[in-house]
Amino acid sequence: MNVLLESKNELNQFLQKHCKRPLTKSDIEYKTSKYGMQYQAIVTLHCMNKQEYAGHLCSDPKAAEKSAAQQALLANSEMVEALKKEQPKRAGMMTAEERAAKRARTVDPAENPAITPKTELNSLCMRIVGRFMKKGETVYICNKINSQYQATVQIHCLPNEWGQRAWAGHLCVNKQKAEQSAAEIALKDIKDDPTLQELAASSKGKGKGKGNYWSGMQAMWEMMSSWWWSDAREQIIEEHIEGEMVEWKGHYGWMKTDHPIEHDAKTMRGGKIYINKRDIEGNPETVAEGQKVKFKLYVDSSGLGAEEASLV
């Protein structure tokens, strides 16, 4: 990696750790001006109270941006070094009890970001009906009200009048949060109903006998064919980011981002980002390893994935 990318990447990594979330395009901004035959850049850190840092005069715009990034890192050098030391120091001091607690947190729905009200609702409904959910059985409808959003959810596979009910969530700042709000309200109602809870409990352990082998295989194929179109996805960043296809299997593959992503789910799937052929717009037949791709990042119960992707 060249020095330019090292400086800008180091600044991006510092900001992600400082903000404790992935960066968006609006978090950091470079503006370059020409003075005679030289260039000077100013970097604005919108995610740090709009702090601005000016670099030195340089021979080209890229070098000017690098210089501005270096000035931002120098100005925040104490914080940069503290964040660099924090992770290794913590890992080295971790006891067996702390490691056990960390493993427990990864499967705790209250703390695992991959376990959302939508994924929990989907899992509970599958236990109630005793099979995998099919596409179209869970329907979210989101409406914009002034500058906010409100969503409703219907679950048609539920028994009796439950399959006709619709739950409305609270007003939220975006569609994703609105859908999660609707799912949370539906989840509470379903959990509070003794009959539905009895159905969910009775489904545990079914399908273990030999006579259910082929029906189990059929359900598995149904799940695999519709999994990546399920309602379990939650978009992490609304803006498109860029990455590279590191592995392509013809119908799906694995990617990496151009810049590091800080998210609790990044260690799942071996640290790789999943992408399905159906999530690539245009001509997915031309995809090859090493291909540059622009996409939106989401998380589901299995880890990070790419959607609304296009070849660059």
C-alpha cells in the first residue's frame, strides 16, 4: 500500500474507532484548491464536530489530501495512539472468565447486533408454523409521514386471525428503524399469547425421525432459495461503498471492502462479506475475481453481506 492510502486509511480507521461505527460519505470531506502549480487540501471531520485541518502545498491533489490527513492525525495523535493500544492491551489481559462472558454476549439477543426484532420475529414464527418461512409470508409496508417513517408488518402464515392482523410501529427517522419498531410490537403480542407460545414450544424437536428426512430436505432447499431475500437483513450504511470481489463461485461470492469496516458482526463468516448473484444489478454474468464493486452493506443473522451492488 502506498503512503497516500496509508495516511487516509489510518485516518478512516481512527474515526471509525472513535465514532464506534462505520463511516459514511458525510463523515469526512476533502476539498482541494490550486495555487499556481501546487495544490492544498483541507479535510473536514464532520463526525468530530466539523474539525478542519489544512495540509501542506503539494505537487498534485492526491498528495495534498494525504498531507491534510496527516495533519488531522498529528492533531489527534494522543487519541490515535490510545485507540491503537486499547485493543491489544485488552486482548492480552483477558481472563478465561472474560472470554466466556464474551462468547455468551455473542449469542445474547439483547447485545448481539445481528439479532434484531425482525430476525427474532422471523425465528419465532418459524417455530410456530413448524417450518421455514417462505417469501411473501412476512410483509412490511413503510410510509413516509412528513420527515419520518412508519411501518406495518403482517405475517400471513400465522394461524387463524393472527394471519390477518397488522402491527404498526412508532414513527422513526428511517425505513429500517421503522420496520424494526413494527417487528418489535408484533413480537411482544405474539410472545404474550399462550396459544402461540404453546405451538412454538411444541415444534421443538420435530423432524428428527427418518420419516421426515425428505420433508426436511425440501424445507432446507426452500430456505436456501429464499434466505437472501428474507426480511432478516438490516442495512448498516445507507450510502454505497466500494470493495473487491476476492472469490466468485458463479452464483455467489465473497468480497472485501476498500476500507476497514468496524462492526461487531465482521468476525462472522470468517471476516468475509457475502454477495449473491441476485443482489448484483446489470450483468452479474461478467463478474470475476478482482472485480471492483460498489454496494450497500447489510447485516443478518449470519454476518455481513452486500446488496444493491453494481460493477465499477
